[in-house]
Amino acid sequence: MYDALYIGATGMRAHQAQVDAIANNVANINTVAFRRGVVSFSQVSAALTQTGGDPILEAVRASLPSRGAGTLAHLNLSSASGELKQTSEPLDVAIDGAGFLEVTRGDGTPAYTRAGSLKVNSDGLLTLADGTALAVRVQLPPDAKDIRIDADGRVFAKLDGEAEVVEMGRMELVMFPNPAGLEAVGGNLFVATTESGEARAGVPAEEGFGSIRQGYLEASNVQLIEELVAMMVAQRAFEMNSHVVQAADQMMAITNGLYGGR
């Protein structure tokens, strides 16, 4: 019965984590390039180690070396891409395919994003909308106009006094062996983990990397109907686990009453 309490409690905690993840997904349904969190479950096993010399328990242990002891919830990121929506803004870019933009945060550490709403800061460098600089320095002078970003990441602009457009730099993308293992740190940014593996940089539209689409932004990959159905399933699973806890508590109360009546 103590095991039943623990198993039910782990189930409640795991499905509460699922409900929290779904709520966060729904809250970010309009966030540019948001990757929905997906909760997976794994079994907790506990060995039957305490037999007390009882021959019956010894036989059970020999035939069943381990048993279920509840469930654990693991949060991963969905690797599905969102829909590309046209904005016609010259500094909006979307990644059509695999890859992330690498940025350098204020503390100097790298982070990764697919939210390509770019702007030019006071130093003429391309940054994210919040001012976080791209790891690859692409600088545009104040007189730059008719900015063009090709599918392979090359950035062109027309400058005063120049008859032809000038290449100003080239954007790069990075990929991970397991992008679902990235950790979200807020602000549409992700950081690498041991599960995601190390970042591999490359040229857009080459060697499996996605291409750059100028004038587009990637929408969230959250599907509202799927999240609502998942929410109902998670709530029902939470309720069933709570019933297990209640039943175990009632059985313990009955047992205590029996021993107390002696």
C-alpha cells in the first residue's frame, strides 16, 4: 500500500508536468518560431530486495526481479517546423529546413534560435529584435539600402556611390545531432545540452542545412486542437492517479482499524 501511494504520487507529478507543458505551449501559440514542449514518460523500477527470508517472497523475487514503481516525466522539444508566414520585411528571415541561428548573449555564451526577426544595431551589426548579436558578424553601414538576403545566407546591399550591390557578409546556421534535447532558456533562445550534442556550423542550403527565406518568419509549431486533446487526456490520467492514492489511503485506514481493534 505504501508502494501504491508512491506510484500514484509519481503519476500525479508526471501528469502535472504534462499539464504545465501544455499550458506553456498554448500560451506561446503566437510566439515566433516557438518549439512546443513534448512530455515523454518512462517507468521507475524498484528491485524486490527486502524478502526477510520469506520463501514465498524469495520465489516472487526469483520469478519477477523488478516491478513498476511509478513513472517519470521528461520534457523535450518538438523538432517539427512551424509554418512560414510572409511579412515582406527585408530583415525578417526564416529557416526553411533544419538549423538554427547562433547568437552571442550578453555574458558571451552562445545560444540558438529560429526566430529571425532581425534589426541593425547602432554599430551596424545584425541582431535579434532584443539586441542579441548574431555570432557571425554581418555589418551594414548606415547608407545601406535594398538589402537582399539569399537562400545561402549571403547578405547584399546597395551603398551610396556604388552602381552594383555589394556583399556585406554571410549568415551561417548550426545543427545538432538531437535538436529535441536543446534546453529553452527564454526569449526564444535555446542552449546546447549533453542530450542535444555539440553544434555543427555550416552554410545554409548546403549539406543538409535549411535555406534562408527573406521576408518570412516561422510561426509557432503548436497546434491548438492537439494541445486541447492532450490536456484532456492528461487531466484524466491525473484524476486516475489521484484515485489510486485515495484507494491506498482507504486501505491503510482499514488495516489500521483492524490492528487497532485487537
